[in-house]
Amino acid sequence: MRYTLLLHYPEMDAGSLGEEALAAGQRAFSSYAAALHQANVLISAEVLQPSSSTTTLTKSDGALRVQDGPFADTKEQLGGTFVIDVADLDAAIEWAGKAPSVDWGAVEVRPGATYTVDGAWRPNA
Amino acid sequence: MTSPEARTAARQAAEHAARASYGRLVALLAASTGDLSLAEDALSAAFEQALVSWPTGGVPANPEGWLLAVARNRQRDTWKSASSRTTRPLEDAALGGGPAMAALDDLDLDAIGDKRLELLFTCAHPAIDASIRTPLMLQVVLGFDAARIAAAFAVPATAMAQRLVRAKKRIKTARIPFTVPGRTDMPGRLPAVLEAIYGCYALSFADAPDVPGGSDAEDLAGEALYLAVTLAALLRTEPEAWGLAALITLSQARAPARGGPFIPLEEQDTSLWDARLIAEGGAHLRRAAAGGAAGRFQMEAAIQAVHCDRARTGRTDCPALRTLYTALEAVAPSLGARVALAAVIGSTESPAAGLSALDALRDLREGEGPAGASAVESFQPYLATRAELLARDGRPSEAAAAFAAAAEAAPQPVVREYLWQRAAGQWPNSQGRDNGPAPLPLR
């Protein structure tokens, strides 16, 4: 069963965060990814660039609008995702609780519905 | 040939199986799919089929096994039709053929293990909204229909049905497991299960109908007792599970004194109390105490045990109550425990001391903000206890106003009636008692 861990947290730039905290965070995410990999549950992971660099497309009245900025302008932003394959929600919750960002933001555990293999959709689990 | 006797026997057998094993059968059916709705539909179809086949063919030797086999066939048919649409492989290819009817009597549910325990933990999973846990248990473990649950919670039936469907869908979609947590996770997970079972018991009080006997409230109390004792027995050595079992058993022991007009606990005729349940509750409490550190339910059970002991000794051990309420307040602070403690102080020291304790409680909450004080002042047990203490302190006009306020806030009609009579200066249902402790917020 696939779950996507959605990491939401307040965005901090490298300047206000400080070199040391940034490096500590990177180390924590490295060992988290290594642990997921070693447990053979990691499908993929991605840490995103800050929402200041995001671009949002919307369509209204048939016209495509391209806008600077995130879809929802909130204090906490989606900062990264981990897709894991585990037995059930309890296992997913256990991994989610170990995500380093749980110390400074929310981790959402969302079951997957379908995913693609070689471009074809497949039901989850 | 369907005789009326055969129909009656078949219906009774089906009803017995439904009551005794509904939760077990649902748990067994849903364990492999995670789909509670599908399991419930399959089981209700099996019950329907039983009511058709049993009167003519006779009640099978193993009714539960029969129901399980028929429900499993139903479930498989649903999978098959679903799999032809989605090409999803069958969950369990080994279940391919229908079970031979001859093998049914060999199907030993006890050997499979009691899956109700798993089901209780699923219903009270942290990923399930706390307010729907008790309704979910009532439905999937005990087989109450949505309309009855809705009535007990005083919400519209359609709203309750929708919430139950959503919760079950969530269990399936998010794959909330049907497992009993391991030793490390147990402390974090057990309280929600106990809370939900306690919620089922509390419900039997909240909406207690005026008419004694055969009511939904009595059913709810009985089912909560059954769930609590089952949970404690299945977990074997969890102190708080035995504590809850003891609490509900001892409280239920006093149920025969509850029908009819309201009589405060201290004035109830102890000969009406159920001696067998008092003994059982005491045994549960000893099992709880054997497990070590005393938690909230164990202390509340000990408080009940002190009250029940009046049946044996003829008096209530108020100093013991005071010790227990003080300890309860330390372990699990609550408004109810503080008010009860004030009532006991009113008995062990003086009514004035009890009133001071109530004032201190209101002032404490007031310090937390205006909402805190108003929460205290609208808390019915606070109002009732204050009224009683004022009356005993020899302040009749203040007591009358306080009894009226307590009556306004009382949810149960019999309590309201009693408090209005007290407001009018009468002492209903009393044989000239004078110095007993104030009525606790317990009945």
C-alpha cells in the first residue's frame, strides 16, 4: 500500500535559518532517506524549492492564466514529498513520525489511489 | 414444512447468534479486506438467508459457522463482480470455491481467535475522529443500526448514517489495520478504546428515558458492560481495562435502584442493589490493582466500590471517598472530580467547608478566563452540589434558588423533578435523613 507523506512547514530562507541549522537539517533528511531505503519502503522522495519560485496555472472562461506564486498563499507551504510502500496506516504513521520536518511543521499521510507503471495506471495496494 | 414453532426457533437462533457473535463475524469478514461496510452487508444478507432456510431445513449445529460461510460467499460474489470491472486480483485466491456445507460444523470460531479485540482498536484508532469512535463501536462490534445510535446521540439519523459510512470508508481507504497494538504502542492506544466504551456507558445515562425497563438506555449500559469485561478479559493484564470493567460493573450493580423517581445515591435502598455484580466488580477491581499503578478508571471504580460497600456495612466511608477523590484529581483532573471532592468535604468536615471548596474551584477557573467561570457555573453537578450544601448549611432561601438553577440545568426529567421539589423545600423519597453526604453527580 502506497502512502505519500506531504511535508508542510513554514518557509525559512538559508539566511534566517543559519548555515549550521541548514546543514543539520540536510543531514537529518539524508539519514531519514537512507533509513527508508534500507527498510525497503522508499519509492521516491523530493524536497521542493521554496514557494517563491513556484508558478501556478489556472483556467477560467477558457483562458489559461499563468501566475507567479503558490496555489494557496499560506504561512505553511508544501516543502517536500516522500512516497513509501508499507503494509498499513500504522506503519505509514510510524515513518511519518520520524520525518525530520515533524519538528517544525506538519506531516500529512495520504493513501495513494493509483500510480503509473510504464505510463499505465495501476490501482494502489 | 414450516411450522410456527420452527420459525420461532429459527428466529431465536438467529437473534442469539446476532447478539453473541455479530462483532466477531464482522471482524472475521472484514479482516482480509478492511471493508467493514462490505462485511456488514454480507452478514446481514446471511442473517436474512438464515431466517428463510432455518425454519425449513432446521437450525444448523453450528449457526455461527453457517452464517460466516454464507456471508463469505456473499462477500466473494461482490469481489468477483468488482474484479471484473477493475481487473483487481482477488484478495484471497484460496477462498475460490464455496465451502462444502458438510465442513461447516468443523468451523470453530474460537480456534480462529476473537477478532473483536482488533475491531475495538480499529474503531478507536487515532486516525478516526474521536466523536465517531463510540458510534462506530456500537455499530460494527454490537450491530446497532444507525437510527438507534442516532437516537442515543440525539442527532438526525441521516447525519449519523453518513458519518458512520465516512468513518468506515476511511478505514478501508487509508487501510487502518485490524490489529492489537504491541506492548510499546499499547499505552498510547488503549485510553481511546476505554474512553469509547465508557462513552457508550455514559450515553445510557445522558438520555435515560423516563420509562424504566426495556429501554435503549438499559441496552446501552448492558452492552458497555459486556464490551468492558470482554476487553479486559481479552487483554488479560491491563490494569485500566480491568478498572473500567470494575467501574461499569459496580455502577450497574446499582441499576435496579434507578428506575422510577430519582433517589440520591446515599438514600437508595441497598437491598435493591445486585449483590452478584458487586462481587464481580470487586473481583475486577482486585485484578486491576494487581497490575500496578492506579489510573483514572481504577480510581473511579474504587469510589464506586466504597459506595457499594454500604450494602454490607450500612454506612458510607466518607474519609475513604475523600482520599480517593483527592487521588483522582491528581491523576485525572476534571470538573466532575473536583465537584465530587467538594461534596465529600461537605460531609467529612462541614457544609461550609464544602461550599468554600466549590468557591475555590470557581475562582480557580475564573483565573483561567471568563469562559472558565461560566463553564463551572453552568455545570449541573456543581449547581446541585452547591444547592445541597447551602440547604445543609441552614441557608434555605439561597438553597431554594440554587436548587431551581440546578433543576433548570438537569438533562434527565426525573432529576429535574426531584430538584424542583427540593427548591420548593420538600424532601421527596426520603425517610427523614439528615446528615448524609451530598448527592454526588452519580446516580
